[in-house]
Amino acid sequence: MSEKIFIPEGKTRDIEEIIKNPFFPFIPVVESQKKSVDIRQIYVNRKKLTTTVLWADGDHTTVKLNQDPKEYKPFDVYYAVCAALAKRVYGSNTKFKKIIEEKTIDQGKKRNK
């Protein structure tokens, strides 16, 4: 029998399970917090410009196309589903956009030496 360790969520876990997570002391992985990204159904409302993705676990995520009069964007189901996926994984599209901004390196720019 393996040794159990107490983690901040108030649960115990096997040492072998913790060793598998390289971020353990900082980000303990709890299986119940993982969300399914398997899509069961996609509902599109072209009048309201909304897309709702029904996930395999029964949850749903709805996204709406922002109609900014300054910038025309056609309604596209592919981009709507991508936005719903980002919202599902990161909690909001704003958080996802910030991650993209922080992690992007433009290789076309000249670097100052």
C-alpha cells in the first residue's frame, strides 16, 4: 500500500499520483476539476448570432458574436466553437486573449542587441 499525502484541497493522494504531476506543490491536479472538451452537440442561432456548445459531461457554453459597427465580422460557426472551447478551458475569452498576448513571440520583428 502506498503512502497517502494531504494536499491543500483537504484530500489525500497517493505519492505515485503526485509524482506524475511535475507541478505538484504549486498546482495539484484534482481529477474532478478536469472538464470534458468532448462535444455532444452544437446549437447555432443566426438571428441572435449565438452558438451554444453542449459538452459530453452535460455542461454547456454559449458565445455571442460581438457586432461592433466599426469592424464587420461574418458569423462563422468554426470560430464560435473555438471561442466556446477557449471559454471552457480558460474560464473566459479575455483570459485566453491575455495568455496569447503574453506568450506570443513575433519572429518577424528585429531584436535589439
